[in-house]
Amino acid sequence: MMDVYREILPDSYLLILADAAHAAGEKVLQRALQRACSSGKASVWVDCSQLPELPAEVLQLLGNYYELLQSKQVNLVLCHLADGLQGTVQALPGHQRPPVVATLLEAASYCRSQPTRRHRTYTAIAA
């Protein structure tokens, strides 16, 4: 079970996953990921530093959203993953395997290094 805390940053949407005995983890995470998808941010960072484990259904949900966000030209990056959990992420199929970085600073650097994928459309205003 887990709680999900959100932080809306200038260029990204940060989700902090925290271990909690009372929360329905997968549903809470799904709602948070849906909000992140509709936020208009160029990237979603998922901080896993407070999780001792990633249940299979949570990992699958993150993989599904990684694939969905890729199709929308949005980065999803996992941060602060415990050493033992990195292997579980690597077990996901390639098209559902989000990048894993050590820190939020590395997440920012990773996202900046990606080709510009979000295209903004500007409408000219007639004078």
C-alpha cells in the first residue's frame, strides 16, 4: 500500500510514492498518473525513495503509463529506486521500461538531454 504526494514544478510533475498501511496504492497511483498526464508538463518524475518494494501491479501500472506518456511526447523517469528494485524494472518489456536515475537532479538532466518533443503552437493575433 502507498500514498502518493504531488509537487508541480515549472517543467515537470513530481510524484513521491510513500509506504502507507492504509492507502489503496494502485488506485491512488493511477489517479495521480492521470493528473500528471493531463498537466501539460514535459516530464513526470516518480520518486520511489520511500518505498522498500514495488508491488508487481504498481510496476506494471508505471510501465503502462510510461508507454502512454511516450506516445504523448512526455518523459516518465523513476528516481531514488532501491538497489534491489532496479532489477524488477529491468524485467519490464523494453517499450514499458522507464529510465531509472539516482536523483531528481539526474532526472532533470536526463529530461533536458532528450530531444525537444513537446511542440507548442502559437496563434498569430491579427492587428
